[in-house]
Amino acid sequence: MNLVIKLENISKFIYEKKHTECKSIFSKLNYLFSRENSVKYLIKNCNIELYRGESLAIIGLNGAGKSTLIKVISGIMEPSEGNIKVLNYLPFKRNPNYLKKIGVVFGHKSSLIWDIPLKYSFELHKSIYGINSNDFKKRLHYLLELLSLDECLDKKVKYLSLGERVKSDLLMNMIHSPELIILDEPTVGVDMESKIMIRNFINYEREKSKTTFVITSHDPSDIENCCDRINILSKGEIVFSELTNKLKESYNEMTKFSVIDNNDKLLNLLNKNEFNNFKIENFVNLGSKINIIVNKNFESNFANFLLQLSLNDFELKSMSFEEILADKFKIYKNNLIIDDEEDYE
């Protein structure tokens, strides 16, 4: 298999002015002209290996470093530390041959020309990338049919629905047949039918053309259906990396109890987690109910424990993929930052 992306201890930092309390006018002037800088890491010591035809999900809360990592991989940002190779190029050098091999789609930013028919955006893309006319027609026809956009060609972009614009952006960045596609929130705000179509398109391109995808998304269905591997970012660091199927398999032996009768005694016992006949893997207090994750081997023991506490209103079920990801986020919640990385990007 061909290695498409290789990151070794990649970091990106910026300099911030240290804040110091100044009481006098002289100290304020001195602070203004001579204050010291401190280093703030946006991403730190990130390691990734991704091969041709694979798909990687990069997830994390707002400010975790996802957009910074995407910009480093695409070449928009130059890393401060570490080694990076994407398709055997240094992305930040912006080599034209490299740029012709990638496509980048930001779900909240469109590359389409707003006030003219959609087809002219595609024509402009054809000229920029120097695509042969015959190849362009064949590729465009194939993508239009695959994404059901035939009827949109003569529409002005501003009259397209959100789903049509998102699919059109994806199409435009696929016309030049890139080897690597970077998708930042590809299905944000679009309807269910368009989401399914985009996911099917991603998987079809991976199978047919061996295209490699890097995807950031807050939609668990995007990740479950389109991604081979998951990386969780926290404070700019990759704190968890696993194959999607292996992650799901690791939770096959888990059962979720949803206890409706919330009470202080149960919460105190859960916080202590000192039980003889079973072990609590994790729990979440939602106010109106408590979700408790228990190994399936201890199902009956824990059910009896609840009944002994006169907690009769509860249900058992397997964990959904969304709940699995939520559980992983809870494990790393103490590391997740809440300040917005967009201030620095």
C-alpha cells in the first residue's frame, strides 16, 4: 500500500504576549513596549500514517486543534516542529504538482461563485487545473450523475439549496481527480438525503479510485459509515487513535443501563465505584436519568443491585456508535480545551 500521509511529532505554535498587571503609567508603558511572549501550542506532537484508499476521521471538541491539523496537512499552514510528508511532498511548499493532487472542502466555506450559474464555477476550476476538455466532460458527467446534480448546472449558486451547494463544492474539488480529499464538516447543515448521498459518494470513490480521505465531523454517522480510523484530538494532541471497527468491537461486551429513578444514594455509590460483584465502566448523570455502562458479564448482578435500591424504572440496551464516541470524549474530558482555536487561524 502507498503511504499518502506521514506526520512525525508535528506541532504548530504561536506567540502570545504575557499578561502582567500594571498599576503605574510607567509600568503600563514598559509593558506595552517590552512585554515577554509565551508559547501557545495549537497542535502538539501529532503522529499520523494514512495509506492510499483509507479514510481517517479527526474529531474533538471546538478548539481541540482539528482545523489547525487540517490546514497543516493541506499546506495552508507550515508546522513549527516535526516532519511531514503528504504524497511525498512538503505541503507548506505549495508545489503546484502537489496542489493538483489534493482537494479541500470546508463545509462552512464555499468555493463556488455566488452570482452566476453553477457550470461556470466548474469551468473556472477546469481552467485553473488545466484539465483536458474531453476528460473534463467525462468526469463532470460522471460526478453530476453520482451526486444527482444534473438539474443544477444552469442555476445560479445563490439559488441552490444548502445540500446542493455542499455537493457542488465536493464535486468541484473532485473534477481534477485528486488522490487526497480533505473534508472539514462535509455534511454540516444538510438534509438526511444529501448526507446519505455524500457518504455513499465517499465510499464509492474510495473503492473505485482508491481516493484517500481525511474527514472532520461532529456527525457520528459520517464517521461510522465512511472512516476506517478515528483520531481524537485534545488540547492539540492526539490522545486516542483506533480502527473504527475495533473501537466498536471493544464495546460489544458493554451494556448501557438507563436509570430513570435518579437519587443521591445511587450517585454517591457510583462516584465511589466500590462494588464487590461488579464494576462500573462509566456513567453520565443527565439529571432526569443516569446512563451507566456495565460489562455484560455483570448485567444480572447490576440489575439486582438496582432492585435492592428499589430502583425499578430502568432499561438495558447496547450502545450506539454515537454513545461510544460520547463515552470516549468523557474519558478525555479533563484534557479538552474550551477556548476557540479560530482566534488564531
